[in-house]
Amino acid sequence: MKKIIFLLISTVLFFSFGCERDDICAETTITTPKLVIVFRDAEDPTKTKRVENFNAKAIGEEDFYFETPVNDTIVKLPLKTSMGNTNYQFIINSVENTDEDEEDTPAPNTDEINFIYTPVDVFVSRACGYKTEFLELDANLIGEQNNANWIDNINVQQPNNIVNEFTTHLYFYH
């Protein structure tokens, strides 16, 4: 009888110590960062400049990134984690005006930018898995005929690694 009680207690203790705590990824855990872009005035590069009715669309995707165009000085966009580049179309004046005064409405203008980087998977934890960091970022503006680009210049911040969303990665001057 003592052997059965000892065996039972040993089994219970074995399974009690063999259990692990539940792994839950906290919402505050930093995951794969987005690309942070700040828009600045080309005539006065020290000042931010709002973009009117801005939207973005990754080449090969059907939907725009923002449900409705934004009017802001900063945007955050995801990059593809499975390859070393992402092409985006950046559109200003992407909302067509339905008012009678359509003559004053600027036409949409689309610029294409090719982002090149090295994706690196970084282990976060068992609960959260991996996140991807983007190293050696470069951005190339695809030139249009007659200098029709609305983006005048792009400045990639150094170091050119995207490891979080707390810093600006690019400045677009327009």
C-alpha cells in the first residue's frame, strides 16, 4: 500500500513540475516594424508638410493601404518580409472631388518608389515567435517624364536599419 501511495505522489509531483506557464505574447511586445515616413517641405526642409489626400498601394496588391486617404505629415507602411524589396505607389489627391467646382480639384499624381532591404528574422520569444527587421534600407524614386514627380527628394536616415517604429526612417520632400 505504501508503494502505491508513493507511486501516486511521485506521479503527481512529476506532472506538476513538468508543467510550464502559459506563453502569451503581450500586446506591448515589439513585433515586425513598419516603415516610418515623414513628409517635409522641399522649399524649407526643416518644416513638415502635410500631404493632401494621400494613399499608398503596394505594387501587385489590389487594395490601397488606407481605407480613406489621409492628410498627414507622417505615415507608417509595412514592407514585405519574404523578399528583399517592396514597390509602392504613392498617390496624392487620390480623392476625386464630386463638387460642381471640379476645375479647382488637382488631378491625382502617382509616384512609384522601390524599397530595397535585407530582411532578417529575429527571435522574440516562444509566445511571440519571430519578428522581421529590415537592414540596409534604400529607396529609389522612379522618375517620370517631364519631371512630373510630386516627390522631389528622398532622404534615408542613417543607420538605415528598420528595427522599430519609434524613429523616422525616411524623409520625403515635396
